[in-house]
Amino acid sequence: MKSWHELFEQNPKLVVTAAGVGGIPGKTRQEMLESQSEQYKHFRAVWDSIRKTVESWTAPKTQKGT
């Protein structure tokens, strides 16, 4: 389960907003996201909740040899 915003945000210098992917100009990612519309913030919150729920259904990854 991946969303394109997660893929781009693996780069700490990028943020995905309702307008698309962009750099973080002198702000933190969190500050950029807080300035988004309530609708977009809701989308991100719902996505995070769904991701956490789905991840809880799977066994934790273990290192080989442990």
C-alpha cells in the first residue's frame, strides 16, 4: 500500500501538498502541511489512519538470523 505522497516524501527536502510536489522553502514539512486546506489535511489524516490499521494486520518484519 503506497501513495505517491509517501514515495516523494522519502526525500526530506520535498513535500507533497494539494498543489503537487515541491521543495520546502525555509519551512518544515509539518509547517507546509499545516497551511493546507482542511480537505487536504483530512485526506492525509485518513490516509495515515488507514496505513496504520493495515500495517497492524501484518506481522512485524524481523531481521534474518534472529
